Amino acid sequence: MVVRGGRTVRDLRRESRAAVLQRLYFDGPMSRHALGSATGLSSGSISNVAAELLADGLLEEAGSVDSDGGRPRTLLRVVPGSAHMIGVDVGETRVRVELFDLTLTELARVERPLTSSGYDVDVVVGHVRGGVAEVLRTAGTAAGDLLGVGIGVPGIVEPGGAEGALVHGQTVGWDAVPLERLLRRTGELPPQVPYFIDNGAKTLGQAEMWFGAGRGARNAVVVLFGSGVGACLVTEDAEQGRAVEWGHLTVRVRGRRCRCGARGCLEAYAGAEALLARWREAGGRPSAGADEETALTELLAAARPGDGGEPDPVASEILAETAEFLGAGLSDLVNLFQPERVLVGGWAGLQLGAAFLEEVRGHALAHALAYPAGRVDIRLGRLGPDAVTVGAAILPLADFFGRGGVPPAVQQVSSPAWRAALDGRLA
């Protein structure tokens, strides 16, 4: 049966289930009466949807509250263990894999370092496969029970049709890598369990907008500051976020060579890898064999010694120059998109912290136009180094909500055309 706007009764039922699930997810526990007010659904619709979701094991009763003169009202909440998701962060120094329950409580994690082999595709694929198997084994979760595996990767992600997403990671040497096809090659996950592959800055943005410093904002730019730099734009037109290659804006014509091969990119001056390279060129001496995170800690300690000693002038100058480059880069985002908030995350951004952000903020506001600069709030993200994996896990979770809480194993079971048509008419 088709109703107004070309939607079927089944579409309306799915939307109602999604509305109830999401409201309870973010604001529960709630009574059926409160759900009606919060979602705009009728009491009859709320009763029917709640009964379905209780029967599906997605909701449970969670006590009661007094009503105004009537019987106590039963509270409903989402059942944490009713579904599971995996989030993967293909980062700059490691691959991190985490298993979550439906409420995004971490159940298991594993980290695999990326060493001299760097972003070798076979190494990364092996780390992801092995990490997924290990977290499922640790938590005792069946692979078929997963809503999906979300993966945050560097670079541009292109939908790849039947073979899944293709990853164009120019800075890490990936050219149209069919990541999903490579991951499915061993058949370790059932075919009905979907992969959701997206840019790491976008998954960071997802996490901060759902659970972090972006909550309540209608539009924001979320910046990932790690070995390189990237950004995710979230607007009312792109609620799920849009990754932008901010790190490859040209900030100096004929400037330093960037990892992407071009000259003068912001990333060639403001990413942690470039920052540390400029420190070494100026005479800085991180410990032999130190990885990027350790070396950045040493640079920060040299520039801002905590024991009251004299700051190292070279480290201080490099850090100050990096703050100016980042501030100028942020001013471009402020002028172009006029966001309510700019959130800075990523391991390097969080490690440098609030004091460094204050310098960056000052440069950003000085370079930006007065009107958008006067409206923007520039702050650190709240979710810490796990934000990319949390955001990656949100990808299958958002898909699950969009399907009204129907697991992929049920959603992808095919029916004859006559059955689908009949179901649509009788729904």
C-alpha cells in the first residue's frame, strides 16, 4: 500500500521503529507516554512499535515512574547485548580494532603496530582480519551476530559496486585499493555481515557529533590532526558528514614537498610527521628509534619543560610556527563553511592539548573574516584517541537504525517478487 509521498506502510513502520529506537538510545530510559511526546507518534503507534521491539529483544523494561494520578508508567530502554558492531581505525602508527555492544560499550580491543612496512596493503588487511577474529574470540561473540564492521581509512573512499569500496590513499601509496574484496577473500565473516568503509576524519566526525563535543551543533568542522591532517564537514545537508582533503590545501607556492607529491600543502607544514621533520632539520634530536608519538612528546617537553627549566628555543619556534600554519588552515575552513564549531581531534591534536589549541585559535580568528570568526567556537574533541574506532562502529549502527532495527541477516534474505509485493500491500 502506497501512502502520501510515495512511501509504503512498511516504510512508515520502519521509520516509526527507527524513531523509537533512536530516542531511547540517546535519551532513554523513557515511558511509552514520553516516547509519544518525543517522537510525535500516536499512542497506538508507540504501543505497536514498542511491542515489536520488545519481541525482537531490542528493548527491555527498566522499572517505572509515577504518573500524574494514574498507574506508574513502565520505562523502556535499549538492551545493550542485543547487537554488536566492530570499529577499525587504520591509523598512522597502528591498526586498532574494537568490539562494541549496541550501546557502544567496549567489549574487546586489539592493536597491531604498523612498522617499517607502513601501509602495505597485505599487512593492513592481515591486521584487520586478525584483529576482527581476535576481538570476537575474546568476547565470545559469534561473527554472524554482528551488525557490521566499520573501518576508518586514510584517503578518499569511492563506492565500488559489487566489490565494495575502493580506497584512494595517495599519501600512503594506495591507488584504488579494493579493501572490502580483499577482506572478504578468506570468508572469515558471513556474507550477510556488511563492511562500512569511510575516511578516518569522517568517522572521527561521526563520533564527536553523536557523543562528543559536537552534540547539539547543527553544523561543525571536525579536524583530525595526526601524522597528516584532515577534516570532516557536518551540515544539515550532510548530516553524516563529508570528508574534505583539507590537508592538501596549498599554503605556500613552491613550498615543502608533501607526502601526496605536491608542494606547499598544509600537511607538509602542520602534520605531526612534517612538524617532527622540521624540528630535526633545525637541530632537534628525538630519541633514537622513537616513533612519531614518542618524538612529539619529546618535542613538547623540550618546548614546555614541566620542571621549570628553560624552554628549548628551537622546539618552541617549530611549535609556534606549526600553530600559525594550523590556525591559518582553520581560518580557511571558518571562511568557507562558517561552522558553529571547529573540533580538533586526532592523536597529535590531543597530545599537544589545550595550551597549543589556544595559540592555534588565536591565529585562526586573526586570519578569518570577522563575522564567521565571531560566531565559531574552536575547541578540542572530547572522545580521545578512540574516537575514530567509535565513529567507525557508528557506521553499521546508523545503518541499523535506518532500517528500523532490522539486522542485516534478516534484511538481506531474499524473497520471491510476488511475496515482496504481497507483503507491501498487507503491511
